[in-house]
Amino acid sequence: MKPKFERINRMSLKKKEKFALELLKQIIEEKRSDLPLIINFSGGKDSLVCLSLAMKVSDQVECCYADGGFELPSTLPYIKERCKEFGVKLHIAKAGEVKISHRDPGPLTGCQTLRDFILHYKYWPVPGNRWCSTWLKQRVMKAYWRQFYDNKTILYKVVGVRMFESAVRLWKYGEPKHYKKLGVNGNKYIKYDREHNPCRLVYPIMDWNNENIKEYLEKENIKVHSGYKVFGVSGCKYCPVHTVDVYEKILSVYPNIYDDIIELEEAIGKPAAENKYFIKDIKERVLDAKKN
């Protein structure tokens, strides 16, 4: 890790929290006074921290959850519970109900759900090309907000992305050659939303590491999604970054949860888990282990 990143990584939570709050206060001053400060809320630890920070500086906070149609059963109830606890309005942008636009006629005409896209593309998302997130999360949220605001309205959306989560993210979000191009006036922490022009994406916890997140949640006594303890993940049941052991843990609790994914695996003849393993085979192993 480069020395400049090591210095940032070692900074205390107190300093990072202070910077995050100052950034959010700046956004409150910049945005139109009648517009909400939107939290892109997945129910994960990072978006929980963002929600908590935002509530410290504004009473105009609203959450938006993108339901791609492949979530864990416990995710939406948990999100509703947390939003009620924080006293914020929750918007739910559900793929298949909120219609995303395509060129018509065009190759993607009619694609609105994970099933539609899988049958069209004939391959699964991969860590380096998470089109499931682009189409069924980001663009669904864009279509949702377009129902209420025109294409000239600048909405500010708070995002829980952290550059120390992986080497790829450190390269993508930490290097000036990337954020100077996408950042508003070269700002690393406020970027143009390429999926929803002219809106802005705000990154208050960009410089936080795992320990900072853990320390903050404990300090604020915030309850996290039970999926972290049971499965090691929260949010989606299917994800291109889930490993086989995650699928095994989920299947041990919900034996039939992947029947729709297995059907798609059979339809295109390609494995969904890590793009190497058929979930049907993983399910059979888990069920056999339970019998024994």
C-alpha cells in the first residue's frame, strides 16, 4: 500500500467521522432546500453508518432501497425496521415494477428482471462486470426517482463505498486519475452520477476501514443485519462475489431459495456460483449432509 494510503488508513475514527460530518453539512448547504438527502440504503453495515451520520446533520434524510429481486428473505424486513427506528422515509425501487428504459427496438427491449437479462446475455455477472448491480440496482433507482423529479433536478445520493475494501476499489477510488475525471471539480468525495445525470454521489466513508465501521456501529449501538452472523453477508442471496461457502450457509437455512437460479443455470448451461460451480450441485451436497 502506498504511504499516502497508509496514512489515511491509520487515521482515527474521530478524525474520519468529523470529516464525514463536515462533508455532509457541505452537501446540505449545496442541495436545493426542498429536496431530500438520499441514502442509497442496502441494509449493510456501510449504508447503516451513512444513514447514522446523515441523521446527525439533517432532518431531510430519506432512504432508497433497490430490490433487484434476488434478496435474502430477511433483508427487506430488516431495512424497514431500521428506517422506522431512525424515523426516515423508505423508498423501495423494485426491479420489474419500476420500468427501466431501453432503446426500442433494441437488443435489451423487454429486459426488466434478473431472469430477463440472464436469458438475454446467456452468462452470469462476474466480479469485474457486475451488470446485475448496474441494471437492477442503479438504473432501477434512476427510473424510480425520475417518476418524481425531472432530468434537470440535482439529487444528492449518499453511498457507502469504501476504498479500503479491496485492492481494486483502492485503485478505482483512491487514485487521482480516476476521481479527478469523475469528481465534481476533481473532488474525491463528491462525484457525478454517470447513471443518473445530473445527480451527485457522495462518499462520506470513502476513507474508512473495517475496524472504523465496527467501532462506529458499536459506539452508536446500531443493530446489524443478522445475515452477517449466519451467512457472512447481508442483502442479496445471489451475488457474483459470493463464494461457495456462502451459498452453502444460505442453503442450510433456506433449502429452496435458489430454485429460480438453478432453473436459469439449466436454461443457459452455465454455473452461477463463482462462474465455476452449479448451485444445483451445492444444494445437493448441503441436503445430503443434512440427511447424514
